Amino acid sequence: MRAWIGLPLVLLAQGPPYPLPPLPETRPELVELGTALFHARELSLDRSLACSSCHQPEYGFADTLALSIGVNGQRTLRNTPTILNRAFGASFSWDGRVPTLEEQVLRPITDAREMGLDHATMLERLRTESAWAGAFERAGAPVTTDGVASALSAFVRRQWIADAPVDRFRRGEVESLTNDERAGLWVYESSGGCWRCHAGPNFSDEAFHNTGIGVRDGVVEPGRAAVTGDPADRGAFKTPTLRGVALTAPYMHDGSLATLEDVIEHYRRGGVANERLDPRMRQVRLGPEDTRLLVAFLNALSRPAEPK
Ligand code: HEC
Ligand code: HEC
């Protein structure tokens, strides 16, 4: 798994192929600045954390904890999601409360549970310390919150998995997937019903569903309802992409499921019963052999294709 570091950057050279939508052109210098900022501990109050402390490249830009640890040892409220293929996201955070990537990348900096640094101090550090001024100038970005947001989001937009075995399979290169992986894709697209929510080239419908995660003693977390105010959205969370998913354990918005097998067991049981459970959860039908096949397929979503 570790040998996988930096793969998305390798794919950058090829550009995201069909069927992913094209991305805006970005100057390489802006991506370079974004890369440096993503790894910069100066963006946290006590200089202990960078974005990459929680979004670790070797773990598919997530980490290995159910809840991550921010400055002063505080726990984040939710599991750290991947940033892979978020260029194609329609909204951000587990409940979708953040409308744009530019807004999302600034939030952890001021969040007291994450990096805990006010923007004025951040800009002061970037204006006065080491080589930052030159890097901003080369990137053509002002040393402002907007400049930081545009560079960080340019970096995030360049982290994707696109030319994976499943994409080649869908282009007709049948041998890209093994027999088990193909059988797993079949379960995914038929009796498993996974495609009903993990749809399209990024394996997410970018919508919100209640699968019963986070239900305790029948009590449902607000989830999406905290954003929309609509009680029908209680307990609903954004469908995460499944690109790179083998690398990002533990799973779900609260990190409560340790392995892909545990996730599939959750679906096999039809989720956790509650008054707002998404009706699609009842359409999942999994037999005894299906877990193994689905896991094989999910692993294939996280495996680079053979170089050509
Ligand atoms: C302390 C750990 C931590 C740090 C540091 C951190 N993040 Fe996150 N990140 C999270 C968590 C947790 C979430 C989910 C927040 C939520 O849903 O409430 C998240 C969400 C995101 C998302 C949205 C993903 C999605 O699918 O909606 C992006 C993009 C992101 N972070 C980028 C960054 C950037 C850029 C930085 C650095 C400026 C950063 N993060 C620093 C933990 C962290
Ligand atoms: C009703 C819509 C729906 C269906 C059907 C569905 N999922 Fe999900 N999936 C979600 C949502 C929403 C989440 C996040 C739930 C949460 O954390 O509250 C999720 C989370 C996951 C995760 C965890 C990803 C991560 O980064 O934490 C995996 C893996 C997954 N689903 C695989 C599957 C598989 C395999 C199937 C078919 C057996 C399936 N899903 C069926 C909506 C769905």
C-alpha cells in the first residue's frame, strides 16, 4: 500500500480521462504553492499540524483514526474524509454544509478542533517568514485568505484517481479487473444496490442518505438536517466517494466501522433501523460469498492500473 504514495500526482500528467468532467486549467506554480501550504505546519496555532497530518497521502489522504487529533489534543467531531476526487464534489463536509472547495480549505485553519489559527496570524506568518512571499509571487497569488484558498484548492483539485482498473474495464479492457473483481462489480451493480447511492464515475451521487450510522438507542444525529432544517434529513450524511477507499479505514462519518468487511456487514443487515432510514437500504441483498467479491472490487478502486 505504501508504495502507492503520490500516485494521484502521477496521474496528473495524463489528466482525468473520460468520463470525469474536465477541470479548469491551473498554473503549475499555483498547484506548487498549494502543495507547500498543504504540508505547512505554520498553518496551525502551535505549528504542530499541517493539512497533511490528518489528510495523509499514504492513507488515501485520510488517517487511521476514527476521529482525528487537532491542536491541543482535541478530537475532531467527525472522521477525516479523503480529498481524492473532491474536485468533482458538489458540496463539502459530511453534512454538505460547505458550498465550495475554496471555502472548505480555509475552515480547518480557524477551527479550534483542527488547526486553531486565526487568519490574521496566518497571513502575518506567510508575509514575514521564510520563502513564502516568493512562492506566492511566483504563483501570481496575493498573500490573502483568497490567495491561500485558491492555492490550497488548486492542490486538492489535482488529487484524483481516474485511470484505475475499473475505468479501463469500462472502456472495454476487460482483463483490467480480475475474475473476483468483475464479480464484485456485478454484485455492486445488481443485488448489492450500491450503485443507487455510490453512482457515476466518482462512486458518489453527491447526495445525502440515512444509512443508520450514528444512531444510538434509536436517537438519530441531526446530520444533513442541521444544514437544511428539514426533519426528513435527520441522520443523512453525504455519500462518500469510493475512489481510494481501501486506504482510508476506519470508515463512516464517525469512523465507527474498522474494515470494509464491517461496512458490508452493515449493508447486509440493511443498515441500522431508525425512523428516517433511506428506503434504498432495503434494496440491498447480499449473499454469503458477496462480501468477499465486493471487497475485491473496492480494493480494485484503490489500485493503480498497470502502466502501459
Ligand atoms: C485535525 C485534522 C484535520 C486537519 C489538520 C485538516 N483536516 Fe480537512 N477534514 C478533517 C475532517 C474531520 C473533515 C470532515 C469535516 C466535517 O465533515 O465536519 C475534513 C474535511 C475536509 C475536506 C472536505 C472533504 C469532503 O469530502 O467534503 C477538505 C477538502 C479538507 N478537509 C481539506 C483540508 C485542508 C486543505 C486542510 C489544511 C488547511 C485540512 N483539511 C486540515 C480533518 C482535518
Ligand atoms: C442509501 C444509499 C447507499 C447505499 C445503497 C450504499 N451506500 Fe455506502 N454509503 C452511503 C452513505 C450516505 C455513506 C456514509 C454514511 C455515514 O457515514 O453516515 C456510505 C459509506 C460507505 C462506505 C464508507 C466510505 C468511507 O470513506 O468512510 C463504504 C465503503 C460504502 N459506503 C460502500 C458501499 C457498498 C459496498 C454498498 C453496497 C453493498 C453501499 N455502500 C450501499 C450511502 C449508500
